[in-house]
Amino acid sequence: MGKDPKKAWLFPLVCGILLAVGLVGLPLHLGRPERMLIALTQPGAMIAQEAYWSMAFGVILIVDVVVSKVKGSAPRTLHIVGAIAALGLTFVMANAYFVSAGIPAWASWQTFLLFILGNLAMGAALLTLFEPSLAKNGTYLITAAALGVLAIVAIALEAVHFAGVGANMILLAIGAVVVAAAAMLQSMAKSGKMAPKTAALVALACAFIGVALARYGFYAAYAL
């Protein structure tokens, strides 16, 4: 990632840090974190599968950091394997909520779209922090905006489902609007209506805040 070999290791490092933060919170789902070790001995448990996929992805990221730091870049094959692991982890995360008993708001195919497309939209927006030149790349901007639009559709579909089962969909709706702002900013940068660097940074903030709001609204269904 990145044309500067001195900074190529930063992107996998930041991804690893974000993954670690999420992994630290994983045991909290059990109510009693000390039970996590017991859960890991049950491969069929969804929380154990999340942990296994997280560990596998984490190892790939560590290898990426080391290789990029030493050689200036990592092989494309490693990046492809990492992308597959990331998508696999996202799918497993979504499936953990999909199969949750007693929460109709989560048990829908829209849950998979919410997680997968939301993560892709955030990931695309994050790239500009490590490769500023992408803010002026038309292909990148179109792709990032398209992923943002798909994330908006996913959040909107989840909101409709929430409303249908009597769950609160307000934060989902707000999240969709904020992500829409990110996609709009990326489109404006492509058309030259806004400074590319400024648009990219604000779009990154909007993408993360919008998806975070939507996720919080999603998780809040547990309290209903």
C-alpha cells in the first residue's frame, strides 16, 4: 500500500491496531470476559469463530507490516489473502448476529450487507490517509463514492427491516445520511468542485461516523 516504501507498513499497522481494539471488546459479549477461554474450546460457537478469524487476519497483518518495513512493500498475493481474510471475518461477524436467537431485528439478510458494505466504504475512505494522491485519482474517487452509495442502500434496507419488526431505526437513518455526505464529497472532489485533500479527509470522517451511528443503532436492538 502506498508508493513511498518508507510508509508502506503504516496501513497494515493501523489496520492491526483497529483489529486489536475490536478484539479486546470481543469477550465483553459474554457478559463475563473470563469465559472467553472456555468459548475458544468450542469451534462451533460464533464468538470463537470471530476470534479465530481475527487471529488469522491479525497474523497476516503482522506479516504485512514486517515485510513492508523490511522490503518497502509486500507481495500482491499477501494483500489478496489479507482481503479475503478481512471479508471472511466481516461475514462471520454479521452471521453471529444473524443467528442470534430472540432478536428479530438482527435475523435478516440485510445484516450481512450492513457489515460488509459498511466496512468496504470505511476502508476505501481510509486509504487516502496513507496515499494522499488518491484524492486526485478519478478512478479511486468513483469507486469510493460507489461503495459509499452501496453502504447507504445497505443501511437504508436495514432501517426498513428494523421499522418492520418494531425496532428503532432512527440512528440507522441518520447514519445513512452521514454516509451520503461522504459519497457526495468524494463525487465533488472528482468533479473539481472541492479541494481533493479536504474532501477526502471530511469524507473519511463522515464515512466512519455514519457507519458507527448505524452500527450503534443496530446493536441497540439488543436492549429492546
